[in-house]
Amino acid sequence: MRKIAVVDRISDLPESLLCHILSFLPTKEAVATSLLSSRWKLLWTLVPKLDLDSENINTLPDDDDEKCDIMFANIVSRVLAQQQCGELQSFRLQWQFGWDGSHLDAWLRTVAARKVKELYLDIHIGYSYDDVENLKLPPIFFSFRTLVVLKLSGDIDIDIDIDIDIDVDVDTPALSFHFPSLKILHLLNIHLAEDSFLRLLCGCPILEDLSFTSEHLEGQYKICVPLLKRLCILETEFNDSDYELEICAPALEYFNFDGYLRDIKFHENLDNLVQAGVYISTFEVEDEHEECFSKRVFRLFAALNNVKFLSFSPSGIEWHSIANIYPSAFQNLVQLEFKVVDRNWHLLGDLLQKAPNLESLVISKGYDFIPSNLCWKEPKYEPEYLSSLTSFYYRGFKGLNDEVEFVKYILKGARVLKTATIQFYKGESKESVPEKLSVFPRPATTCLLRDE
């Protein structure tokens, strides 16, 4: 009786509010509410968001892949046919298909007619269908005039071949895509050829947020997006090919790179850059390639030298031989997060010397699988470049000699430091905390030195 009373009380809410509540549920659960009462029967059809997942909807006991495909396709088609809202806010499709992906054409035509604003496609080929090619998106996909957000992931191929009847500049190919309203574009493990990638971006004139993984990239790629504010590039461990990436994004405010560093060139000064994350892994760099790798890192930081908030994690085994990667002072840098291992202490020291206005320093200690005798070495001169530092945080402190010497050096040089926090490595005995902290000098009477 109590459950019925609660349902009745909720049912008294305005229809618009009920639809808003249902929009937070996957479509399967939203449809299930039609059993609650006559008022709820068609309420889900008014919800402007559809979220359909083949893994959650297919419940056939005999685990017949072909029957599951047919059942899911029928369900999606019926849901779209019964959906009664005038315009769709979002359509999310998570689909593991096997033998037939042809239904996607009709589904995309339907959501395009509903002027969908957000489209999420996460499509994968079943494990038992290794010989099936990536799903090629139908022609209707290439011109979604109302889309504001587009996120694609999985076994999708958006490469298209267009017959061009007129001569065009190589750098400004014919527009094969037309997304005049698109502001956010995320591509996860999508197959992209150079020409298709450039055409795609040219078809997004007001794009502000671009994120992609580069598992399938090989060759030369260009990102020329005048209004782009966020750019995230993730290198996967499966991509062992080299590629070149040219970037022209003068409005960029946020940049993130994670993976093995490729040949990246910025063609505009990033005067608007606020935040950057650089997480570079090194494979075993041979002697003849060491200079080339150093130049790539140097060129990347030259483009980022206006950044205010920087997170840098140089991991891998070859950083001990890499030097002089910072081209000039980071005059605007106020916050630095750095992951230090035995092999990159020198990179941290060099960067601190080039950040005269640094206010916040966060150090995370990593531990190499390969032992190294490299450690922190205190510069011979006074650390005047720490004169603006007010906050210091050290994560993963074990009390090793290089760690102790580094923390002592920071506390000695940071004259206006307000808080210094030492977070001990998990498993480190708390009994040793007072003894290890007692060796640290107090840089100022107002500084709070604490452990976590």
C-alpha cells in the first residue's frame, strides 16, 4: 500500500516534471514505468531522451546472436515509432551487432527528422564475427544540421569517397560533412583516414571541443578549427605507427595529450591557453632517435609556454638522457602538477627554474619497475624562483633520501608558503611520520606543515 501511495503522490506532479525525471533513466526502465498506472502508460513516449543498450535489452535465454540482433532491432524501431515528443534532445545507442547493421540507416533518418541535438553511438561487432568489416555510417549521417554534441566509439568507419567535379585547394577539400551546429565532437577508436578527418573538421565551422584516440592514425593529419577551445588526444598502446599532426587552433584554452609522443606542430601562438595536461610515455629510444624525440618535446612545450595550469607526467625508461626540453620561462604558470620518478627528477628541477610566478606545486611520486640510481640534486644557487609559492603538496612520500632532500629544498626556498602537505605512501608506517617531518625546516611562521 505504501508503494502505491508513493506512486500516486509522484503521479500528482506536473507532466513536464515527470518527463524530466524519466529522462534520467535508460529507455528500458522508462518504458517499464508504463505498468504503474494509466497515466504513466504513454508518459515515456514524451521523454526527449532515448538511451538504448543491446546488452541490457537482449534477454533471450538461448543466447542466439542472430535472434538477439533481430529482437533488439525490432525494439529500437518500435521505440522510435512510438516516441511522440516533437524534438529529440539526445539519442544514445550502445549496440553490439553481429550479422546485420543495416537498421542504422532507418534509425538515423528518424532521429534526424526529430532534430536531435545530441547523438551518441557506441557500436561494436560481436566477438564471433571477426570477419565482419567495421560498420560504415549511412549517408544521412553526414549532414545532421541540428547536432550540437556527437560522440562516436567502437567499430565504426566514417571514411567516405566523394567524386569531386571541380578543382579545389588541397588544404581546403570539398565539404563532405555538414554539421553547422556541432560544438562537441568525441571520437574513440574510430577509423579515420587523413582526407576524411580533414573533411569532417571542415564541416564543423563552430566546433569548440574535440577529443579523439589515435589507435588507427597513420600518415599526416591536420586540425584547423578557428573556434576550438578544448583539444584532447589519447595515444593507445596498440598504435605503433608514426604520424604527423598539424594544429591550427588559435582560440585553444585547454590541451591534453596522453601517450607516445608523435610529431605535433602548432601553427599559431596559443595566447588563450589556460590549462594543459601532458602525459608522455617513452618507449626505448635508440641513440639516433634521441635527438628527434627531444626536439618533439621541446616544440610541444614551446607551444604551451603561456599556460597557467600544467600537469606533466613524463613516464617510461629513457627520460634520464633527455634534457633541455623547456624553451623559455613559463611566466604565466601558477599551478604545476608533476609526477616524478627516479629518472625524471632533473626535468622537474629545470621546470621549477622556469616558473618564476608559481603559486601551487603538487608532486605525485611514482616508482619505476627498473631500479635507478638517479635522485634529486639540489642546485648550487638559492631557489629564488620559489618566491611566489604558497601551496605545496607531496603525494606518495616514502621518506627516501631524494624525497627528503627535495622537500627540505622546497620548504627552505618558499618564503611565503602557507600550507605544505605530505601524503605518505600507502602501507608506510605512521609511526615514522613525526621523525621524518621533524627534519623539515619551517619556511615561515604562518606555514602549516601536515601529514596525511
